[in-house]
Amino acid sequence: MPRKARLDVPGALHHIMVRGINKSTIFDDDQDRQKFLERLGGNIVEAKCSVYAWVLMTNHVHLLFKSGGKGISTVMRKLLTWYAIYYNRRHKRTGHLFENRYKSILCDEDNYLLALIRYIHLNPVRAGMVKTMEELDRYPWSGHSAIMEKKECPWLDGNYVLLQFNDTKRKARNAYRQFVHEGFDMGRKPELTGGGLVRSLGGWSQVQSAQGKGQKTEYDERILGSGDFVTAIFKEAEDKQMRQFKIKRTGLTITGIIERECKTARISEKELKNGSKRMIVRTVREKIARRGVEELGLTSAEIARNLGVCTSTVTRALVRGEKAA
């Protein structure tokens, strides 16, 4: 069964989960973790996102952030491509570092923001890496220590988190800390790591209650939220698809874009598709990739097939184009 397209709604709250391929290690030491955070912070600031929670584990990462105007794809593509190249070079390895696709859950902020912040920041506790609240306060590889002012993390919007508890910072921090502490014995919460009917309604008891009353609700595994929230997201996604459909109705295709850009730059399509590294060819490839994403809504893999190159080549071209812009 084909995977559903990612729901990338600008300005929405997303719970991102990144895992090493075959559950392999993605951070060997503190240098790796620090490099990852430096790159993440730079991308977050550049894309004007708001981060509310994060944690780095040995073989996976959790992020909770509200995306900027360009959505989550730009931030995550730049981050993971750069880090994979850095990690492979430093540790003298080859091949994929991450699973083929990071998991992205679009979340109802009004109902799930605080629960997700707590769940993400308690990952080291559930993994047995941290035993007490005092240890968690000082654990350097999660956003909790930054909210507790034990670690600097200028790109984490800790003030927004604290405002959910109290207008006075000291009282807010104490209330937040107590809230996190109350979750120590909760264990895993599968309903917070994906959508679906059970998660949308908040558990099996709510599902059974709704079914007993003959109620029906919209749900989707890519969304964490109630039926009304799911419906609203579907409507926004449909509006985006309609805009792209209108562009396609004009007859614009990736083939047409390739022909037009090659003609304008006076290069042959053969050279473009043979992986030439000439500067003019690379520039045209970047422009085609960007137009394919922005105007046609194509994935990097779809663009790569039309350009005769690998997906990673297109991903790097998009990153270079964004930097130039």
C-alpha cells in the first residue's frame, strides 16, 4: 500500500521523529550531538520556526515545533542531508544514516501541546538514562534543561511553554516542572506518536463510547487531533492541492520546465541528465528542482527520475538553491 503524502501545513504544530536506519546509532558522542543541535538551531532561526520541545537519544530524535511559512520539509531536508554527510565523513562510513522517511505528525496544539512537550522530554527517563527529576533538569540533550535554565538554547521558545502555566516566570517554571514530574510513571503513550481513530479520540474507551452512540469522526494516521481538527486540516490540504492543480491545468509539466530552462540557459538536456557538474548546469538543475517542488508539488524522488540523477543530488540542489536565495 503506497504511503500517503506528508501533511506539511505552514504554521502548524508538528511532532517529528527521526530514526537511524535499522535502529542504528546516529550519535556516537557529544560532538555529534552538538553539531546536530548547531545545525538544527541555524535552520530553525532561518526558517522562522518555533521549537517547544526536543530530545536527542542514541538512535533517534524527537522534535516539536511550529513550522514557518515554508513548512517543515525545507528545515528537515537541510538538517538531515547535512548531518548525514557530516556523520559519514567523520566516522568513515558510507550509505544511508536515517530511515528512508522521517515521521511527521501534524498536531492539534490546543489539546496536545503540553502532553507532547512532557512526553518528548521524558524520553531519557523511559529509556533508563535518567532516574530522578534532578538528573533530568541537568540532562544536556533535551529542551527540558533549557526551560529549567540549566542549559542555553536560544532557539527553543521556552517562554511560550512557561506561559501555558503562569504569567510569573518563577511560578510557571515550578508548575511546569511539577507537570513533567507527574509523568515519570506514565510509560509510553502510543496515542501521542501518531494519528488514527484511537489517537484522535484519545484512547479505546473514547472510541467504544463513540461507537456505542453511533458517532462517526474523521481520522488520519498523519494527524493527532479530534475529528473537527482532522477535517480542518483536510480542507487546507485540499486548497493547496487545488492551487497546484490549477497550475497543472495550464499544461505546465516537469518536462516542460526542463525544456524551457535548458533552452534559456543554452545547454542540452543530455548534459543536464548526465550529471554534469558544470556551474551553469548545476544552477539550472537547482532552478528546475525548486520549480518542481514549488509549482508542481513534486517530491525529490519524482524530480530526480526526470533529471536522470539520484534523489540525494536533487536534495542537495534544493539546499544550495535555498542558500543562494
